[in-house]
Amino acid sequence: MRPAADAPLAVFDIDGTLVDSRAAILEAAVTAARTVGLAEPGYEAVRQIVGLSLHEALRQLAPELTDAELAEFVAAYQGAFRSMHERPGFEEPLYAGAMDLLDRLSRDGWRLSLATGQSRRGVERNLARAGWADLFLSSHCAEDGPGKPDPAMLVCAMDVCGGAPERTVMIGDTSHDMRMALNAGVRPQGVAWGFHTADEVLASGAVHVAEDFPGLEQALHAFAAGRRAA
């Protein structure tokens, strides 16, 4: 279905929102730290940085590093991630219910876009998933310009997709997503199954945090109809 002129725009984060990448991101961070001689980070530290651009995320994880040392850490992380994806049968799974929701929103005439802290390589890898290339009108990542919580990705998504701020909703699992939404003047819709807790997402400005995909779908349709989410 071709979106109507006033169709709402739903911009989705990827990691922790559509894709369950918790194990992969932690493994890449631990492997990279080990490679460059840093103490291995725990999940609690790693989960806080997901959603930021890779350089900013790893800088926050190891603020004591010089620029040259940080570049080595980034390269080690990227190498670890590439090695994981080269393993036979390796997959970062979609959360159960994610694809069904995306398909229904598309059939209902929503505009769909992606805004993520992933690299462009990571975005293209995800767009190669069955059906994804036909679902999303645009995709935006940290390599395109300023990363979260800067509003640049959302501003670009609205420009490309023809969305207005009052008809645009950002769906994400982290405080970085919610702050980006607020900075862009769009609706900040949280989810509770990713890297940040529901309380953390609410504290960062989410107007609602969905506990599951049916709850998210209900909140999105309420938004489209101009109603407050339950």
C-alpha cells in the first residue's frame, strides 16, 4: 500500500528494539577489550552505551584511552563483529513479533524508517533480511552524520519520507533514542525488552513504554488516531 499524504511515520531503532543483539554486542565488546589489553567489560556497562555511534560508545566504555588507543579499540570491535558474522549459522535474531508488526504497519499504510547507531555495513546487513528492503523507505545511521541523541537522523528520515514531526514516532529501547526523539520534536515511544530498563526509558522522556509487541502496536495505532496510549 502506498502511504497516504498524511500517513504517520514510524522510525525504528534496530538493536534491542527489532533485533536481539544483546549476546553479540557483549561478545564483541569483550573480545575487543581482550584484544587491546583492556579489562573485560560486563553487560551492565555495555548495555548503557548501545545506540550511540561506535566511537562514542567505546569512548564512554573506556574514557581513559587516547585517540589512537580508541581507534585500536574500535577496529578490534569491528573485527570481532565481522568474525562473528562469518561463523556458519551465526544469526542475530529478530524479536518474536517484530516482523509481524512491521508487515501490518506497512499494510496499514504507515511510512517506516530506521535510525540506528550501527554502521552502514550493519544497516545493509539487516536490510538483507527477508522482506526488510521493501518495508523501509529510508535508513539512517551514525556514519551519515551526528549520532544519537542528536536529532540529525530523525530530521533526515522526515525529510526523505515526507513525515511531519507531529505525525512521527521514534520507537527505541534506550534513553539515547528517547532523547533523540525529544530533540527532533517527535513522539518518543519506548519498548521494555531491550538494553535499557523501562524505568530508564521513561526517565529519559518516553511518553509510553510498551511491554510487548501487541502493546507497541496498540500504542502506535492510538498515536495515529490522535489518542493517548493506554
